[in-house]
Amino acid sequence: MNVLSIIILSFFYLYSLILLYIAFLAKSKGERGAFINNLVNALVLIVSITINLGIISFLNIPRNEFIIFPFNFLMIAFIVIFYLIFSIFILREKKKVIEWKEIDEKPTSKHSKQLPLKYDIYRKLTHLVVLGIIFSYFTLDFYINRDIMFFTQNLVVFLVGISLIGLLTAEIIRILNPEIYPLKQVNQILREKELHMRFGPHISMSIGCFSIILLYGLIQPIGPVVICTAMTMAIFGDIASNLIGRIKGKTIIRNTDKTYEGLFAGMIISFISGVIILILLRNFYDPSILGFFLIPILGALIIGGIDYLDLEIDDNLTFNFILSTILFFISFFVL
């Protein structure tokens, strides 16, 4: 493994250790939900990176690199440039804090218990950006090379990787030193329980996405097909469940803020989106009629089950990670 890959891996492991620290810090402050959510996010990131290294060795990937040139160089360059720019924003925020203290004034922000609908919509639409990146696996037909999937695997790792580093850096500052957090407007799309020690949904989404790419992306073409299918079902199922539940939902599930109307809407939409994606990607694998329907049905049931359980762990992580893992192993028998 070359030096650049080692540097990149060191960054991800370092961030993982910081996430573990924040998880146990949340526990020490009595935030049980934040502790569980943060701990699982950190462990998923650590495990996926470590297993990916084993997969690289087992498959005899050229030069055993974590990410190939030029993406390794571009990732290092991004990290350096991002740190410089982000530091400028932090310094500006520090200056504002000093000015507020001098005039004995502190900006106040109101945050209702339930997120306003428009911010909930903004929150869900951001997931589509991640989905667009994932579909890089299948949208680079102009790249004439018999190893197209190998190239796109590294491209997707690069794109999601730099997004994860940027988001994690900002999130660590938000939690550990909220006064100098330069992206305070982002707090508007966070729910009340996510405003303190708990990682935001964008972190769970990024880690969930990054982990399944590392774990299954190299097993081609079935890995990328399952990743795209699972993420599409998870994202559209989550959007439908949340929005329809808020607008039309009347029957509350236990003592949660979720409704059965939203749950069933999410399952139906996830099933439909799963069928559509498998049809669109049928040229990249040898499908079976059984797989066209069984995979979306199983996926919809898994999404419905996780939604019903309402776990402490953010569903942006559980939907993507659990769904992809189960569908990946089942797909060898039905696709």
C-alpha cells in the first residue's frame, strides 16, 4: 500500500476515534440515545474500513491501494484545501463570539419540538445528493475501459469520502465547541434531540453510505447494483414515510411520533422505487424474474420493520446499512 493510501486511512481512523470519544462523552453527560447512536456510527465506520482492507487483499486489487491514483492525490489535496478554508470560517466565527461577549449579547435561536414541514422537506431532499453520487457507478458510459466498475468504485469512494471528511469536521466542531461552529444555519434542519451531543442525520447518512460502498462495492457488478437499489429504496421510503405520515398520518405507532399511515406509505414507495431501479439497471447484471420482485418486497419489509421498531440509532444509518447487507447476501441467490 502506498503512502497516500496510508495517510487517507489514518485520517479516517483518526475521525473514527474522535467519534468514539464523542459517544462516550455523551454517555458521561447522561444522553443515552446520543451515546447509542454515536457509538454505532463510529463502530460501523471502523469495521467497514478494516474489512475493506481485507477485501482489497483477498481480491488482489492492483497495488493493494485503498483508493487509486488520481483519487488518492485529489483526496489529500481536498483535505488540505478544506482545512484552510474551514479554518478561516472558524476564525470569523470566533471574532463574532468575542464581539457578542464585549456587548454582553448572545444570539438566540428558537427551536420547536417538531421540525417545521419545510425544513423536514429540505432535510429529505439533501439525501438525493448522496443518491446522485452513488449512481456514478452507472452513469459514466463514456469512459471506455473494460474496468469501468473498478474506476467508478474509486470515484464513488473519493466523492463520498471527501463529503464525509467535510461533514465530520463540521459536526465535531458543532458538538465539542458550538460557539465557533460556522454553519449554524444547518441547525434549522436538526431535530431537538440532534442539537446537543447526538450526530446529525447527515453524518449517519454519510457513514451508512460510505460503509456499504467499502464493504460491497468491490464485489462487482452485484455490489454496486445492490448498493444503488438499497439506497434508492431507503431514501424514497424514508421520504414517503416521513412526509405522508406528517401530512396524512392519524394512527400513532405506540408512543412515538410515527404513524401507521406513514409506515405503510414508506413500504409501498420503497417497493415501487426498488422495482424501477432494478429495471433501469438490468443491463449491468443477469436478472431473474424472481429477483425483480423478491428483492423489493424483502427490502420494503425490512424498511417497514426498522421504521416500526423506532431504534435509538438514526434510520439514515440503519436503513442503508442493514438493508444493503441483507439484500447483498440474498442477491446471490435471486438476482
